[in-house]
Amino acid sequence: MSFLDKHPPSERLSQFASDNTSGICPEALEAMTEANLGFSTPYGDDRWTQKASDALREVFETDCEIFFCFNGTAANGLALSQLCHSYQGVIAHPVSHIQNDECGAPAFYSQGLSLLLGTGKNGKLSVDAVDSICSNALPLHAPQPKAISLTQSTELGTCYTTNELGQLSEAAKRNQLAFHIDGARFSNACAALGRSPKNLTHDLGVDVLSLGGTKNGLGLGEAVVFFTKGLALGFEYRCKQAGQLASKMRYLTAPWVKMLQEDAWLKHARHANQMAQLLEERLSALPSFRLIRAREVNSVFYEIDRRVLEQLRKKGLVAHEFVEGGVRLMCSWQTTPDDIQLLVEEAQQATKA
Ligand SMILES: *Cc1c(COP(=O)(O)O)cnc(C)c1O
């Protein structure tokens, strides 16, 4: 069987739907195989989990509290429920995963918290929105803002700069709000901004980060990182109650060890970003593709001629439409220049047809 039989063009085209269409990266898979030798204590009381936590402390250059979850919805929902009572609120952008893609999980885990939506350009929450939500929350009668939650990088493929994060951090302090980041694609932001994990988090007053592993190259798993350690009190019980304490925890944590120790997290994020850059360069040359906003990370947003898009979809392309306009094409650690060549050739043909 040839390589192409195993991976037909239609399947290769379908990958651009998201970065979670990718498989497990070699480092993570190798670590799982190693962790599979012999026996181990369950529920996280094992050397892999210890090593993964230490490696995270090293990468973030601080002593922080770390927990591992199966997915990002749980990481976000549990982190936010730790920050808020059921009668309080979290300020977030309307185009955020917690608002649109988690089926109300933050409210579910906290038994009632409200998401208080504030606007801002390019998928980023603005300082004005934070201040106005705080000053307009009617005491006693409305849920009182207790935290802000930003997405880095955002759902629109943009990054908060250190300047913007600093200003939002000040707004959070001024209004006595905890500061959470949904970092499902945090590694892509680090790679794009050329900033260290520390620079983009606790240097700027971030209290808690939901750190993505899955889209970065793990098979599954995200970490919840508390930089403000006092806020983590009892969090392990919350994880356990929510069904997020893995019995064979080592399979969730071993991949992080290699991913972090060998800088694979950054290498894979950089690669995904670079592939998206290549995709942008090639597709922007075609008249049927109009770039919607400047590419920053591993996603590119295009308005594509209806007929061309339909043609490409027939060939296997999966491209999600966004309410803000256009479709999103996304690259991962696994995307190759050949995959991009394939898409570009199909796009050229569809444009000519
Ligand atoms: C993918 C993603 C998550 C996590 O989603 P799960 O499917 O629950 O793992 C969280 N936030 C953002 C911005 C995401 O893109």
C-alpha cells in the first residue's frame, strides 16, 4: 500500500478544518510507550505526573500548582468555577470558546455562574468593555463580575500583545477580578509573539491558565496551571468530582514530559504557524481568495468565491464558516508543505473551472 492509499487526497484536504484533526506527535507517542512499561501507582501519584508538573514549573519559570484534565472544556469550566461563586460572573468576549463551544460548562461546573459578554476588535476583549461591565453591574440584583477570561490565541487567530495583556491585567486589578486565560492554543501565541510562557502569564498578573495540549500535538489532555497558588485550594476535589481524575494518570501526563523537556511544544507550534503562513502566501495569490484579517498564528481566514468553495468541498476540504465572515483554514504540527501544495493545486483548478 502506498502512502497516498493510506492518506487519500480527500483526507489530507479535510485536515484544514482544525488543528485537532492531527494525530499524536512522535514525542508524545514515544513517552506513552515508555510509560507503558511495567506498573505504576494510579491517580497521579506516579513519577510521570511528578515529572510533567516539574517540567511545567520549569517552562513557566515559577512554582505553580498544576492539575491535568482530559479536555479543554473541563479545564476551563473547572478553573472558572474555582474562581467564582454561582451568583458571580466571568467577563468574556462573545467570540470565545466558553461562550460558544462548551454547552454552558462553566455555568454547569459552578452551578450557575454567568458569562458577562464584553466586546472588542479582532476577538479580543477591550479594557473599556471590562470597566463598563463592572460599573454597570447593578449591586445585589445582577451577577457581580468576579473574573475575566481571555483566549490566547483567540478564536479569530489573533494574539493579545504583552501591552494589551498588561492593560487588561490592570483593569482586572482595579475591578478586583481574577485573571484567567483559555490557552487551548497558548503555544501558538508564544511562538507567534516570540515571548516566553512567563512573559505572557504571571509576569502580567495572570492567576490561572488552561493550557492546551491536544491541539499542540498530544492525543488528549490539558493542564490547569494556577500561578496564584492560594486559588488552587481544594481544586483536586473539584477535578475528581467532575470525573477528571485519570485513574491511569501516567498516560495523560507522560506525553507532557517529552513535549516540554525537548521543546517539542514550541517546535510544533512554530511549525503550525509557519505552515499557515505558507498557506496564506500561496492562497492570497488567487483572485478567488480574499484574506479577511492578517494571519498571526496557525489559522487563516478567507472569503472564498462560493463556487470555488463548493468545488473544494466536493474534493474533501472541510472549512468552517465563522459568523464574523469567511471560512477558517487551520494548520497543525502535522501539516506538510505537500498538503499545502495539494490544497493550492485544487484551489487553482477550481478557480479555472
Ligand atoms: C479546542 C478549544 C478548547 C478545548 O476544547 P475541548 O474540545 O473541550 O478540548 C478550549 N478553548 C479553545 C479556544 C479551543 O479552541
